Amino acid sequence: MLFVLVILAHERRRTVHVAVTAHPTAAWTAQQLREAFPWDDVPHYLLHDRDTAFDAWATTATAMGIHELVTALRSPWQNAYAERLIGSIRRECLDQIIISNERGLRRVLHACVEYYLQSRTHLSLEMDAPVSRRVASGDDGDIVEIPHLGGLHHRYARRAA
């Protein structure tokens, strides 16, 4: 069994960090928090559930100047953006691909997150992706199909003339 840690910025549902391990410990999750925000670009708040793997985040987050917010017991709706992202990754990627090992899962997750950030549209972002992109005009050239995740998903863009 493999475990995935996802850190998400709420403002545009931007995935900040993704990590995979077979043995999630408090020390591992604390290290992932340091890797997600290596410089002075730390968020003011960090929202997470009551999993014991997050126990070491209290000292790490305080040292980094982050205020922790913990959701209520058995209340996934209090972190709805993260729950939606996890559900989307499962439905749109992991349910369609056979994963054989940790390295393969990491590779698929990074490709899925890249697709999610740059190509997948969101109604709440006015049909834009989390990483905003330029709207092409009809004069920009022919429409071409760009496959993602080995052809599992596709993005359509205009080819430069």
C-alpha cells in the first residue's frame, strides 16, 4: 500500500507539492512540509485533518511561521478543495492506470498534477486552469490535439501559424 501527500494552495486550487511513500511517519510529513516551502514563500495558514502523521507539523509549522488549522473529527467537507482534488486524481487518473510500484505512482501523479494545473478547466475559475493561460484567437492557427497521460486526456490548442 502506498500513501500520497498533497499540499494545495486554495486561491486557485494550485497543487504545491505531491509526495509518495510506503511508510508515512510524522518525520516524513514534516520533511515534506519543509520541501514544499523551501524559502521564505510560506503560507500564513495550513489546514489539515487529524491524522497522526501530521503530529510533527506543529513544531515545523510554528518554526516556519505558519498557523495550523485542524479540521473537526470526521469532517472532510471542512477541507473541500483538497478532497475534490483527491477525488479528481482518483477518478481521472488512478482508476484508469495500473500502478506497479512507488516510482510509477510518483511519475503518474506528477503527470496528472501537470495536466490538472495547466489544462483541466474549472467552473469556479471561469473555465480557466489553476495556472492561468492565454485565450487564443481564431488567427493563431489550426487547432491541434495534445495528449496527456499517454492519451488518457487531451487538450486542444491552436498551432502557431
